[in-house]
Amino acid sequence: MSTRRQAGAVRSLARRAALALAVVTAAIPGARADATLVPIPLETLPGRTLGNTPVVLSARGLEIPVVGDAVVALPFPAQELEIEAAADGPVLLSWSGRSGSGFRPYGPPWRYVAVPREPAPLRLDLRIAWGWAPSARPVLYLLGTGTLVVRAMRARPVPRDPVAIAAALDGALLWAPESVGHTTINLLTRSYWSASRRTWLSDVVAGAALAVFLAALAVSWLRHRRFHPGLALALAGLVALAAWNAHFLVRFLPMANLRPQHDVEARIRDNYYFSPEFGALAALARATLRAGERVGVSGERGDWFAPQTLCFQLAPRPCVIVERGAEVHSGISRVGRLRSEELDAIVSFHGGPLPDGFETVAAVTPEAVVARRR
Amino acid sequence: MTFLVATALFVASGTAIIRVLRLDVRSPLADAALAWLVGSGWFATIAPAMRFGVGLPLSAVGAVLVTLAPVAFWGALGMRRRAAAKTADGAGPLASAPAAPPYRLPRPLWAYLPMIAYVAIVAAAVLLHGVNTPTHTDDGVRVRAFAPMLAFADEWGAEARALFVMAGPIPTFVPALGWMLGGAGDPFHPNYAVLAELVALLFLAVGLPSARGSPERGWSSAFALLSIPLFVYHCTSTYSDAVLAMRVGGGVLLALEYARSRDRRDAERAFLLLGFAALVKREGELVAAVPAALLAAQLAAERLRGRAFPWVALACAAAPVALGAVAKVAAVGLAGAFPMFRVLVVESGLSDAPAAAVHPGLRMQAAAFFFDQALFRSGNAGMIYWVLPVAIVARARALVRSGLVWSLAAVGALLAEVAASSILIVPQYTLDQSTVHRALMVASVPAALWIAAALTDAAAERDGVGERDDGGGGSAARRRRHREGRGTRP
């Protein structure tokens, strides 16, 4: 065995040992009580992650290139991660658990955060994401265009005690904030009193309200020697509604965007919460294209969100969704038609190469561009 | 900014209509709310009827003329009445409802402060988040918020007309007025329109009972209304499900008020709001017809006891429905104008068209899911459907004596309608949870308002008991109603 190979093997062994030491040390009884986040040596990660993108260690940290989407499955279980990260482009970081066959980054619930341009700590609670289990590996699902640089990573390990695991899961899920996703319009995240035991929060609140009802009846009997079911009902009903509302408020307020923004364009640019790259492109296209320009919007195959929403934001400009290979294209809900040669501009969101005759005039990223006919 | 101007025009228009019809309540909050609901409904009734029925393109000037026509009519009527009053030396012009007493805070204040705080916090959060959040797609395939942009651009090809029928006249035309006035620079107008509906309903819920001496009922209604989590979230979106629920809820709120006040004008206001509710979404007519039919049944039952049936009010409520239908038929033809009726006919086997084959097992699963998850467990409706049956059982005797039973029947019928749709017609959308929870909102909002009414009555019962124990004979409110010749409350 050559000296170089021996050195490589030693480095690999050292990385594995450091990773194992970090995770095992963090998992010892008592570590949970002080809620310690254990540093994960970044040099232990390259070569041990799974996914569709290379993870490279550089002087800046762990670099993960993102064009479209990138998946990185970390090689250790955890219940919480804190990463100090930045991206040089608009990148959305979603997370979920991976156990067994796969993972579902979009949930529901879909847990995500827009990666900031300047390094900042991002707290990823894996327990409240889809697919978490004590043995599940964290999956980072990156959407956008740019390079994510992780400068430090810390993990809260999974406790060994099954009771502690259940308590950690139940507590996290009970108070987890709601997050806006494509399916939120149809249903909110389910609320469990104890997710580990599948005890619904509604059952517990109803039980508490029933107890209040009975107690109020008893008090009225003791004080007036007669029952006042009306007052007892009012109290119990109020308890039921108020308890649920208090819980809802805790989950709703962190999700709500409460920062007043007067500027319409800034709201479009900044507030597509789960697609910062898209929001930036929509605002750029609105600023770039003149009223009356005939626009074609091009997106990834199967992307139903970006093309339609772009056309909406560009209205009342004539706008169609460009179908590759087609000569005639139509707009939202098939309203309006334009032939390819009638298009003055193309707005492409991960839509691949521009059609012949168009050149980029403004860009958020190389994948999110506004182009005009030459 | 242009949306604020449009709002002022709608409120002016609505104020004129309710003054002409003598349906104002002389309470600034409640009248402003009614004015928005009626004024925007008026515009959404006339604008598509003119555009599709008569074929007149809708310009900014035309839109303003449509909006201000009731104001001009009100002014002309007022001048005529003033002239007549001068010659006859009679009463002042357009005397309507007596002035409301000043507002007061609910009592005991310490008990209501948390509710008021909750209403204020949630309403503020919804307004901010709703204003801040740009439009997303609907169902992954549609952008209903696009319909008002078509009204603004006045581009009505065949596909655009189908979108108008899908969205309904109110979601299509109301957000467009601001754009017509100032150009479509601000794509958030559909958001503002939904939020204006919420503000109007909250104003109505709080303002009307408060103006009648019962702020407790008003704040309870607002609190219950915001106790439906998915409804609260929907108000921050540009979907129309919340708008339909709020329009129907407004009608039921006034029907509940009628149960207490026995004032026929409350029933007439309810009819009017339910008529406009039919102009939201493609299923608006079917949904609004349910509480309107039960209110009509209530009034018909009263006719047997000698009170006149308000045919004029019913005609006023039917007018927007009829004009909306004319606009839809003119836009897409009879076959496409009422897609929900067509679905019902096909499903019931009255049509030759083949119904979607739904396995009976699927319907059973959907039924189980509907009653377990959608109503009670998922949390999308909060605790509304837990409290509702308990309130019915615990207050059964009182309900039988009160007019609330008619509103309860309306809530039950709405729930049955949604259940039939979710279990029999589209069970697959119940099981995949793509529509069931938001379809329920048209029943949940009226149910919440009914619960608030029932619980407020239940809490007030203790006053009556105490006074009976003292040999009293009724609370101050009851004595006041007795003096006014109104009915009793349970």
C-alpha cells in the first residue's frame, strides 16, 4: 500500500471516528437535559452524504452547488440541526427525514427556510418535518440557483430512552408553527396532543371542556341548589374555543408575515415564501417588461406553479405559457393565445435554453432570466 | 390607493341602496359593513349583466357610473321627498331606522377582554399577512384571481368567459374596479377584496348587536368567527371559498338577528345579503339558496300567524341572482352557465350523460373521513363541530321556544349539502383532502355565528335565573324588549 493511500485511509478513519464520537457523546444520558447542540466536524461529511450533488469541503466550509434542485442526506440521525450557512444566490432549504425508502421534502408539512446571503444560523427542527424517526437521516433539499456554503453544523442527537424520544416528538409537534405551502390552502397541519400515541388535540380539549361543564354544574348546585346548564355550557364552550384558539395563535403568528411593506414590488420580490428565486424573477420581469409587450413564460416540465403565477404577475400584458415544440401557446386557464413568432419577450424560470432569436436582458440567476427578441 | 377609492365608491353605492330600501341600522360600523356588502354586490350584479347581457364594454367611466347610479337615485329621491315634505309640511326625508344607542363595552369586561384581544390580534395578523402575500395558484391548475384582470382588460374570449362562470361575478368584478380607476399596477387587489369582506363581516358581527345594546353577542360572534383556523388562513389568500362563506355567514348573522329582534328589516337585510352571496363562485346559487329558503319558510310560517310575507324583500334578493344568471347564460350559454347544477343532474341519474363511477366503498371511506377527520379531528374547523352538538342538546328546550331553531336548520342544511357533495359527488376529493376542508367553510362560518348566539343566550340565562330567584321576572334586556313589543329570547 502506498504512503498516499495509507494517509487517505487514516484521514478517512479519523473522519469516521470524529463523527461517531460526536454523535455518541451527544447521545449519552444527561446530554438531552441541557439541550446541548453537538458540533459536527464538517470534514467528516464529504463522501459520507447521499444525494444527487457533490459536497465539497473548502476553506469557506462545506460547499453544495445548487442548480434547480439538490438533495443531501446527512449520515447521522438527529432531532435538530443548526447550521451556519449562506448562499450566493436565491436558495430555499427544505428539510425532512429519510428512513427506509424515501423522503418527502414537500410534506405536508413542508418545512423550509430561505438561505440568507450573509452567514447566519439556521435552526432545522427535524421532528416537525415529514418522516422523522429516531433512526431517520436528515435530508436537506435545496431549490434555487447558487452555492450553499455551510460554515458550521451542530446537531441535537436523538435520545436513547424511548420515553424521552416520544416526549421530544410530542412537544415539538404540539407547538410547531404552521408553514405556508402549496397544500396549506386545503388543509392545515394536524394537531396532536401526543403524536407518538396518536392522541388528537381536539379529543383532549373536548375532554377538558367536558370537565369544565361538569364542574360548573356542580358549583351551581352547591351554591344555588339547582343546575344552571346554560352557564355551564357557555363556560365549557368558551374553554373549548379559547383553548384551540390559543394553540392556533401560537402556530399561526410565527407563520404570518407581520412586517408592513408599502412597496408592491418589494412584496412580490420578497414574499413568495417558498420560492425566493421565483419572487425575485417576478419582480424583475415586472420592472423590465413594458406594458403591452407580449410575453411567453417558460418553466420546467411539469412545473404548474411558476408559469401560471408569472403570467398573473405580468398581467395585463398578453402572456402565454410556452410549451416546448408547440407553435401556438395559451395563457392561464388557456385564456389568450400567441404564436411563437408573436412573442416579444420570454421569462424563463428553470426553463432551459432560450428559443432562437432571444437574448437575456435581465437575470436573477442564470436559470431565472428575462429575455427579449434580438 | 385606487382600491381605497373603489372601496369608497362601493360604500357610497351601498349606503344609497340601504337608505333607499330603508335597511340601514343607524350604526356607523354596521352600516358601513352593510354598505360594502351591498354596494360591491350591486356592482357585481350590474356590471356583468351589462357586459354580457347587453354587450356594453365596461370602461372606467362606465364602471363609475354603474357604481354611483344608486347614489344619484338616492339623491333624486331625497330631493323629491324634501319637496313633497315642504308642500305637505310633513316629516323629514327618508326617515328610516331610529338612531342607535351609544356603544358600550361588553360586561363583565374582564371576561371579554381576552376575546377582544384575540379578535384584534388575529384580525391584524390576517390583514398584514393577507396584504403582504402575493397570489399563488389554485388547486395547482387555476388562478382564480386572474378573473378580475380579465374584467379590467375587458377581454372575454370563450376561455375567459368560462373563468368568469367559475369565479362568479363578485370575485371577478369587485377587485377590478380599482384597476379600472387607476391601471393594473398593483396585483394585490384580489387580496384587498377578500380582506375587505372580512373587515365588513367583523364590523357587522360586532357593530349590529352592539348598536342594539348587546356588545357581548357581537364580540362573541367575532370570536367564534375567528375560531375556524382554515377560514382564518383562507382570508389571507386570494381564494374565493372564504368570500362565499363570509357572504353566506352575513346572511345567517342577520337571520339570527331577526330571531331576536323580530324586526322584519333584519330578515330583509338577510335576504339581500344572501342574494349577493349567490354571485360568488360557481356553487354560490346552490349554497345561498339553503339559508334563504329556510328564512323564507320561517316567514311563511309566520304568515300563517298573521304577519305579512315580505315579497318585495324576496324580490330584491332574487334580483341579483336572476341578473347573475342572465350574465352567465349570456356569457357561456345555458349549458355551461350552471356547472354545479349539471353535476347534480348527472349524479342523480336524471341526465343521459354518464356519471363518474364511484365505488360504494369509496363513499363509505369518504363518509367516515368526513365525520371523523374533517369535522372533529383535523383542526381545520377548530372546535366548532364539537361545541355545536353539545349546544344543541344542552339548549334543546330553549331552542324550541326561540327563533334560533330556524337558523340552526339553515346550518344543518348547509352541513348536509356539503356532506352530500363530499361523500356522494366527489368522495375522492374528500379522501385526498383537496377540497373537503374548504368546502366545509360555508357551513362552519354560519355554525360559528350560531354557536356564539346560543352561548351568549346561555350565559345570559343566569341573569334571568337570578332575577327569578329574587322575584324579579326578567333581565333588563328582557324588560326592554317587552316594552318594545319584541319577542322573548330563550
